Amino acid sequence: MTEKSVAIVTGAGGDIGRAIAAALASTHHIAAVDIDRPAAQRTAAALHAQGGQASIHQCDLTDAGDRARLATEIADIGTVGLLVNNAGAAQALSLHELTAEALHADIALNLEAAINMFKQFEGDLKQAGCVINIASVNGMATFGHPGYSAAKSGLIHFTRMLAVEYGRYGLRANAVAPGTVRTQAWEDRQAKNPQVFEDAARWYPLRRVADPTDVAAAVAFLASPSAGAITGVCLPVDCGLTAGSPPLPATFTQTNDFTGNDT
């Protein structure tokens, strides 16, 4: 049994999950959970190299039997004090193209898995634990991917419900909503279109997209005592995307239109 509280990070083998695990490793034993075992192994190896504690767990989060097996594995390690529901994926389909099967897959992975993971570890987490759900700006506004977006919207609402119903136990629940994040998937797009990040960045007030470490820093803060009075919130990590429209073109802002002159 580890002396550290266990932090479960789902999707730990991906870029964002790996960054989250690294940000939490100084204070937690990381249970690196991923359907891709070699990817989880790479995350755990990186944590071990930095002196962290980590265990590797392959799990299909949409499968009840796999979740039960995962719970047995983690019970042998220690008490779960933090659950980070990070695993997720989007299907690039329009609403017209969305099938019942695709919708079911989006809901199962991006919403139901998170709820079921909480239920699986509810006993531990009711001991003043913490849940952080990785949502998306897609759950806050309309940016395409309808099935995924509906699931992420539901995930944000689940976060609020969790905060309200379980707050009496000292449990805190919050969500982080990334916009575009510079992951390997986007790096692959850049190989085909060298301007892809520049094209995306023009929609963001900060004129850049987030890195995985930006998301991880938000998670680490919400998991820390510094956020002890924060629960039920959804924190966008989106370089300003959800704040409003991008700035007007320079050719417009350089005129006298904002000086109060009637010209």
C-alpha cells in the first residue's frame, strides 16, 4: 500500500493525460489508466524517471467488467483521493452524418464512462476526495462534433450535480474545458498543413492555442488545497476562445472609429 493518496488519471497515455499525471506526481501515486497499455507504460516510465510513483492499468472504461477489475487492482495500492476523468475522443461528424451508433459511442466514452468511474470509486471519494472532469469548450458553445459536444455538455452538468449532492462529504468536483490543445493529433495535422496552428490561433484572443501543460496546471490547481473553496465550476483553458469574438482586423482598429468622432 502506498502512503500517498492515489490519483486516477484516465487517458493517461495521451499528451494531456501524461501532462496531468506529471503535474500531480509530486503529491500523489498516479494510477495511469488507458485502454492502450503501452501508452500507459510510457507515462508511468516517465514518472518513475522523475522519482514519482505510478502504476499501470489497462482498462476499457466503457466496460463494466473492466471497471470492476480496475477497482480491485487499485484497492491493493491505496485510497483514491482524486479522480481525473480525462479519457475522451471526438468523431468528426456533422449532425446530419451522426448515426445512432456514433452517438452511442460518443456518449459512452465521453460522459457515461466518467459517471461510472465516479460510481466505481464513490466509497473512497466520499472521504473528502476530489473529482476533476476534463470537459471541452464544445460543451459550452457550438464548435461542431455534435455527439461529443452533447456528451461534454452533460459532463459539465454532471460536475455541478456531483458538487451539490456530495459537497456535504467534503468532496469537491470541478471541470476543465480546453479549447484546441497542441497534441500529437494536431502535430500530425501540421505535417499536412504547416499553417494549421496559425490558422487556428487567429480565432483565439491570445493568438495561440493551449499546450497540454496548460491544462495540467489547471488540474493541479483545482486538485490542490489552494482551491479548497472551489467546487462546481467549469474552468475554460482556451486562450480566450469562449470569452467572445476574436479582435477586429488591424485595418479596422487603426481607424478613428473608436475615438468617439462622428465621421
